[in-house]
Amino acid sequence: MKNQHPGLFDDLPDSPDEIICGVDEAGRGPLAGPVFAAAVILDVSRPIAGLRDSKKLTEAKRDLLAPLIKAQALAWAIAEASEEEIDKLNILQASMLAMRRAVEALKTVPTLALIDGNRCPVMKIQSIAVIGGDDKVDAISAASILAKTARDAALVALHAQYPHYCFDQHKGYGTALHMERLREHGASPVHRRSFAPVREVLELHATRNGVVVETVRIEQKVQPAQTMDLLLAGGFA
């Protein structure tokens, strides 16, 4: 069983004053739309059954769990980084920004943030990266579900603005349908211009129209963060 209170770990303080939030993002891979992140502080006295990595849950199951998480968590918050921020910063740094915003938006200030993945955003509180954390730590699983459902809803809303691209079906990911519509209609204002498939379409349409397009180029500088690769079979002991 996954541990909802990682403060019980030997290398973390076992204190009733420890307030731990789980953090995860959704939407790093798509060609369009913002990247979302969520932070969740669970109530250990009110466990939620069925929490796991949102990618391993059906859409229907995520939609059932999301309101339950919001109702029973001690605190939760959802944040995003826009397409413009993604193009300016790069997708990794934009994801870090969205996660930091989610943590800072919590009504209860945590003492520790457990971040899914191998890097942590720069924050005022202690943070630890947990590889595969969205399927090992309940609070991260909950954050994964909130981030995913919020982003999916946002892409459905974008479909109403840009119906040609069928965002409601693929949620911005580079599916065959999305690429077909992207080549046919060109890039919308919500497409990520720093992503190669979008940039190629922009250049193709510009060539057809005799227009010179200045593409977005990003230099990435990434510092590795403190990482906790928790390899306990079945999760936390």
C-alpha cells in the first residue's frame, strides 16, 4: 500500500507538524494548449481508494475521482503555464513554473513538496523529486488526476474556439488527426511554436505564401534537483 505520509521515511522527519503536498503536471507532450500542474495535501484520516497515475486510469474514472479529491483533500490547487510561456521558457521550465504556481496557490502552506519526476521547481519550501511518484505516492497520484482533468477540460473549451483542430478528441497531442488538421489549417494562436511539428507547419505555410517566418528557438539550461528514486515494490512501506 502506498504511504500517504512520507514523513514516516527514515530520511524524512516523522513529525505531526509535517505538511506534505504531492505535485504533478499534465500536458508536456502536446503541440497545443497550456501545461497544467496541481498540488494536493491529502487528509490521512480520509483515504481515497483508487488513486494512481492518471495516465493509467480511464477518463471516466478520472472524472469520478477528481471531485472526490477536491472534496476530501485538506488543500488542493491547480495552475498552468501558457503557450507563450512554453515558447519563451521551454516546456520543462514552463512545467516547473506551473508546479511552483500550484504549490504557492495552496491555502495551506506545506512544509515539503514531493514532485513527480526527476527535477524540482525552485520553491521556498523543501522539495524532493520522486521518479514514478504518480504511481507511488497517493498525494502525487491525486495531483496527477487533478492536473489531467483540468487540462482536458481546458482543451475541450479550446475546441469551441478552434473547432477545425478537434482539440476535444486528441487534447492537443500530435495524433494523425491533429497533424492532418494542422497541415490543412496552419497553426492556431494556441499552438506551441517552439515544438518542431508546429514550426515545420508554420514554415511550410510561410513558404507557400512567400512570407518569412521567425521561428522560436530555445536554449535549455537545466540543473538536476535532489532526486529520490523510490523502488519499493508495491510502493511505500
